[in-house]
Amino acid sequence: MPDKLVYVSERLIRRAGAERVDEEAPIELAEKLEDHGHRVIHYAYRLALRRRGKRIKARDIHIAAELFG
């Protein structure tokens, strides 16, 4: 797990209002975000292929993220 993703996850938890954060909480959040991101990107890639594109566009990611909410 990249350290930067764990750091960003901890910042997200603190922005949500947590004053104290368990050592494993940001790691768990980072794993979940990465899993979710993989699903979104995979679907965005399929959308790009469907429109016969080779490039994933922002709208592909936007649509995929809305579907996987």
C-alpha cells in the first residue's frame, strides 16, 4: 500500500471530524478506496471501449462513479 494513499486516507478521516485515528483505520480505508477505484476504472474502460475510444475520458469516470456510488 503506497504511503501517500494511507496519508490521504488519514486526512479524509480527520476531515470527517475524528480527533483520534486508530493506526489501522487509514490503511483499511485506503484498501477500500483502492478496491472501489479499480471497479470504477474498469467500468470506465468498458464505457470507453463501447464508444470505440482508446482513451478514458472524465465523463466515463463520472458515469462509472455514479453507477458504483
